[in-house]
Amino acid sequence: MSEPRPRLIVCTTCRAGRDVADGEARPGALLHAELSRLLTESNAHVDLREVACLANCERGCSAALAMPGKWTFFLGHLTPDHAPDLLTYAAAYAAHATGTIMPSRRPASLRNVVLARLPHLEYAA
């Protein structure tokens, strides 16, 4: 059985709080595409997923970082430029026992993007 990997869930319908012209790529989709491109080129161990809406429209682009037994972090104010730092953050998150990476230990561009943290959502049988 392989080691669990951090799951990075990106809102691909996010408009980042602005109007998007017909046919224009949404900022959330651009963020997801850049993360996907970087993952293809690297050996980062991140499970990238997409979701239609994280209901955080005024603070988008948005993503969530989750892993079994760790806090789930809800992130906002992201752009495709954050993609490399998100992968760095995900690696640090995976290596930490609870996933809590203090702002001073995150890449500088991500020091103020955590909007909330949620306890892990595994339920005892």
C-alpha cells in the first residue's frame, strides 16, 4: 500500500471575484492547469483534484489542502503564480504530524492565504 499523499482541491469555476468574459478561462481553472503542469514536470507527491465550487467567490481563487488524520486548510486569494509555492506548502503539510505549518514556515506568498482550518473529517465506526 502506498503512503497517503496530501490532496489539493482547487475550485476550477472560481472567477476570483470578477466578471469573466464569454470564452475566457476562469482564474480557478488556470490555477488548476498550472498545478497540473507543475506536477507533470516534477516528482511532487500531491493528489490534485478539482471541484466545481467552494463557495468562496469574493476570496477566490480557492483551494483546500487535506490529508487523513490532519487538519484541513481552506485557502483563498490564490492565483496561478502561487502554484509552485502551493506544492512546496503541500510537501511541508504532508511531513508535519498535524499538517499545521505556521505562517512563518510557509512560502512568503502563502503567509496570509489560510482562511480557515477544519478538523479531519474521518468518522469512527
